[in-house]
Amino acid sequence: MHATAGLVASNAAWNLARYVINWMVLLVVPPFLIHHMANDAYATWMLLLQIATYYSMVDTNMQTTVARFTARSVAREDRDDLSITLSSILAFLIILAFSILLLGLVAAAMLGVVFPSIPHALLPTAQLSAVIIVGALAVSLPCVTIVGAFLGYQRNHVVTVAIVLSKLANGVAMILAVMFGGALISLAVCFALTTLMAPLIYLRFWSRFHGAVKLRLVAVRATVVREFAGYSGAVGLVTMSSILMSGLALPIVGIYDFAAVPAFSLAFAYANMLVIPQAAILAAALPMLSGRSVDNNPVAMGDMLLRFARFSSISLALFTAGLMIITPFFLRLWIGPVLAEQVRLPALLLMLAQFVGLSTHPYRIAVLGVGQVMKTIPAILIEGVTSIILSLVLVRWWGGTGVAMAILFASLIGVAGQCLISMPRTTAIISRPLAYTAAALGRPFLAILPMIAVTTLFWNDPLSITATAGIGIVVLGAALSFVVYFNLTASERQAGHSMALAGIRRFRRRITPTERSE
């Protein structure tokens, strides 16, 4: 257990670094752009970046799918099987990349029809920018084969290095382009060049990796392509539901309330900070859950899933409560007082929606790891369709805030659907749906309830920084104590304590030589 925990901690740390850097770029770049670009141009650029958002959803699910297939081959210790698997996946992704490119060209041509509020003077450059963005993403897609292989080998640091360098270069390039008066085309070119950095880094690492296998056309097997296509198709339905759930939120705002796009995009960026620790932990869990699947040990896998859910509830409760308490001050500092007032309410609603949605992710990751995605599709689609219908209704009354309300309500529907529809169909993974839901969502929600009360109570009369700090420390301490003592078992508390002490000892060993040399 300790070896597994250590590996998860190491991979989670690398994943965390990747997500932190990614969010830091999102934190720094949008305020700079919004203060240096015309409102229409910035809103149009945010809508164009939705192309990258959709690709990111596909890319992430493809990475986890490839990681699952790789982990399965690695567990068998069969390099020939691994070569056949990865070569076949590469062939499939090349075909998929051409399909995405064609769809992107059609979408670029229809841009003015879908978003009639885009100024006619901006439309030609917006369409060309869309083509440039789609082209770069299509070229990089086949390299997901290597990314997933590294994740399957538990080499998360390679993926982190590539993405960090690419994102940092992207942020710097965007800022420089705007500083020198660059238009949408300049931003799109910067995006394309920095996006293509990551595939080059992956190829470099792969050529020097001792576990690498040759990717050859002769190793492609139609049976493997069909198996991967079938599994990724099921995962694609999950991706589609994610797009229905939140991926269409900004376009809906763009269609019905184009002027509100900048504020809503900032609210979304702020709420997505909550994803950082959870995504890091859960991305590290998939290969191990896949390994349990190979061992045909559903009981052990179910126990591991419950431990992940309970441990991840700690960071989920703490980050949610922490973000809520600092929201008024942070937004004013980040984007100025005028925009902060427009962003605060939708940001908090989206944050709560993220909180609810992230509570379901341990289970969804486990389902993905053991190949039972299809059993969960009905509940996921119900959640997505609910979000779309409510968004289309509420956006007409309350604009971006209405869309945020729709996403929050749909996330609650998603939890109910997971508990009542999906879990009874996957009893080999979770035998007690209510117990899992209480551990993943119920008790963490009780932990953040005091912070919700404080935020509501002082909504129109924000606290001073000193009072905020004092109340924040008390409430965060109470939230931590609650989830540790009421959501973890005694053995899990002991294991967490041992891991913390081991981490401190490792840190001390690393800094001791430096101290001595000084």
C-alpha cells in the first residue's frame, strides 16, 4: 500500500505542477489581453479558443485511453504486444486528425452563421485564425500515442515538462503579440507554434526512453484498431457529455449575450482553478486502476477507489472553501473592481458546480480504467442534456449568470444519475452507491457549508482583509478536521500521517547537503 501511495504521490505531484502552470498562464494572460484588446476582439478570441477547449477534452480522454491500453500491455510484460498496440493506436489517431481538420474547416466557414454578433470587420480574420488553430491541433493529435504511453509507464514527469514549456511559451508569446499591436491572426500563429512545441519534446524524450518500442506500419492490426476505436468511441460519448455539460456554455453566452463573453470567460477560468488538485490526483490513479482490472480483482479495485475518493475529498473541500473566501479580494486585484462585480456571482456558481462535478470523478476514472464506460452513458447524457436545456432557457433571463445556474443544477442531476443509474449497473466497482456518494460529496459538502454561509452573509458588505484571514483560518481548519476525522478511516488517517512524515524526511534529506555546503 505504501509503495502504491508513494507512486501516486509522485505522479500526482508532477500532474499538479502541470495543472498549476497551465492555470497560472490562464491567470496571467486573460487580464492582460482584456485590457489591451477591444471588447469585441477579445470576445471573439475567447470563442475561437473554445476550439482548443474541445480538443483538450478529446485529448485528455485519448491520453487516458492510451494509458489504459499501455498499462495493460506493460502488466503483461509483452513488448511485441505493446508495439502492436501503440502502432495501431497511432494509425487510428492519424485518421482521426484528418477528420478533425475537415470538421474544423467547416466550423470556420460557419463561424459567422453560428455567432452573428461577431463584427463583420473581424469575421475574415477570425475564420483564418480558426483554421490555423485547428491545423496545429490536428498535427499534434497523433502524438497523444506517445503521451498516453508515458502515462501508462508512470512517466508523468515527461508529460509535465512538455506541457509546461509549451504553456509558458504560449503565455509569453500572447502577451508579446498584444503588446506589439498584434491582431487575431498574430495570436493564432503564436498559439499554433507553441502548441507544436509539445509534440517535438515528446518525440525527443521517446527516442531516448529505454522502454520505448518502435512504432511501425507493419505492426498495425485491424483488430486492435477496432478495439481501440470502440473503446475510445465510448469515451467519446463521455467527452460529448462534458461538452454538453459545460463546453457549450461560452458559445451559448456568445450567441445570446455577446457582450457578456469576456466576464463569463473570466468566471470560468477562475472556477477551473478548483480542478487543479483533483485532476492531478485522479490522473495518477487511472493506470493503477487499469492494473487492478488486469488482475481481475474488483474487490481490491473498489477498495482503492474508495480510498482515492476519501483522500481526494480533503483537497476538494479545502480548495473550495479557500477559493470562496478569497474571491472578492482576488477578483478585484486580478481584473479590477468593475469586472470583478460582473464576474463574482457566476464564478461562485461555477465553483460550486465544479465542486459537485469533481466529487463524481473518482468513480468515473475507475469506470474508464476497467472499461465499463458504456454502462454510465445514460446518466451522463441526462446530465449534459439537462445543462443545455436549462442554459438555453436561463440565458435569456440572466445571461451568463443564468448559464452558471444551469450548470450547477445539472451537476446535481449528474450526481443523482450516477448514484441511481450508473452505480447499480457497475456493482463490481461500487457495491454501496449511497456510502460512496456520502464519502465523495456529502461529507465534503458539510465541511464547506460554513464557508457558503459566511460568503452569503457578507455578500453585499465584504469583510476586511484581516477579518477574512481570521475567519478563513478558522473555517478551513474546521473543514480539514471534519473531512479527516469523519471521512477517513483510522487506518487511512494513519497512512496519511505516515506519508506526510515520509515526505518531510525526504525533503530534509534533499536540503541537508545544501545546508552543509553553505
